[in-house]
Amino acid sequence: MTFHRYAVRRLNPFAGVVQVVSGDNARAISLDGRAWEIQVLAESPNDCWGSLSEHHGAMRFFRFGIWTGATGLRNVPVNPIMDIGAMLDASKPVIDALSEPTNRPPFDLADTLELWLLDHHQQPLALLATATPGEPLAALQQRRWCAAPLHDRKLGRERPDGESPAADELEIMVRRNAAGAAKWLRRTAPGTGAGHATDGDNQEQLRAHAFPELPVRDHWTNTAEQALVDLWIRRAAPRLLCLPYLDDATRARLEPLAREQAVDVDRLWRLYPRLLDDAFVKAARIEARLRASAIRG
């Protein structure tokens, strides 16, 4: 059986990179490179208890279980009228493949098309969405950049007045600097940031320094604006290190920031394509385990 191994970014807001191992009738998806959600392609039942209708349900992926190398497959509840045996058979090749060295993440990014919110000079400002080549782009059109999920809107370190800046401030700042237009770009040279427009026949080359490595432009002339972006980068550092196209200067900046968030590094380190100083990962993992022991103890 042929398997496709790839990764896609999680937007909007940016939440890291998801890894995928896809076979003919099943696929495995992981957010951390350790635990894999097994999804099986099966016919959707017409209702919860079956139907006398001769019409067949649509084929779609069902969440079938969670697999790790330590625990194996742990099943989750599925509709009782579904063929569990057939679903087990379909999932087995993907589960077997997860143990092979070639299926160890991180994988190459497949979502090379990027929808960027543009500033008033028509330069990329904030990353709104990504897509794989051939994927319909119309359904992914967005115009508003989100800095953080609804359940956690604080950016990090508190101000002298005791208040922590909220993601709302950064989002308002981005909207203020945006022209309201967005453009699809292709990141053509990993590590250099070069790209070109994909809309119509316009294939203009974008200069490397104008193509942000991070999901939001990280160099600002206004001191207050730069401070907000720096806070976002500090908070997102463990997830940003999952991006494969970062240059050494950016990684050197992010690794010490990520070290401050030991629990996140301990969860995501398997997805880091390369490290300049792997000692920070070892230190973060030890700290995370000590914290977990303290909570249990």
C-alpha cells in the first residue's frame, strides 16, 4: 500500500503543524508526533439505528481511535450499526506504518500556497490561511487575522500596571496596518522566503526580505507595535519552531524563548525539523517532568 506523508499548518490562529500519514482507506493525524488519531473512511449511516432506504450514505472519515507506540490502539465509540471489523481491517495498515522509521515526523509541508493579508504597500502582513496545490481556494478566503484562540487571549508578560496585553490589541494593530486586501502567494524557496503571486497570470516575484518567515510580520518601526508582536512571538515560540523553513537567525531567536515554556516544548519537540542547540529541549523536558511530578505528588 502506498502512503502519503505530509504536514499542514494550523491556522487561524496559528497553532503549530499537524502531521498526516494517509493510506487508501484510513489515515493517521498527529499534533505532537506521539499520539495519532486514527481515522477510517467509511459509509455514513443514514441514521443512528439504520434505515430501510436503499440509498447509501456518503463516504467520510470517522474518528476511530488513538494510537501511540506505548499503548497501541485505544478505540473510541462509533455508531453501533457500523462494521467495526471492516474498520479495524482498514486501520491496520496505517497503524503498522506508524512504527516504520520512514513515518517518523516531521514531514514536509504540503500547504505551500499562503493567503496573506496585505498592508497599504501591498506587502504581506499576516498569514490568514494555507492550501495545498489543487485545493479550491475560494472556500478559504478570509480577511481577518486572529492572534490567539478564544479561551486564551493573553499575550504573556504583564505590564507595569499589572495587566497582561490581550490578543485583541495585536489584532486591532494588524487591522489598522492592513489595506483590507489579501493575496495568495507560493513559498517557492524554503529558507529564503522568496515567493510569487498565484492569482491569474500575475507571477510577480516577491523579494525575500518582504516575505515573512513567521505568520505575522516581525519587524515594525513603531516601538509599541513591535513590543506587541514580540510578546506574540514569545508566546508562540514552541509552535513556531515546528516551521521547517526558518533560517538559523530566526531559530536562534526562538529557541531561548521556547525554553521558557517547558511543557509546550516537551509536547512538541518531536516536530522540530532541526535545532541549533538541542540542550534547551533536554532541559525543558526535564523541567516539564518535574512539574508533572510535583502536581501528582
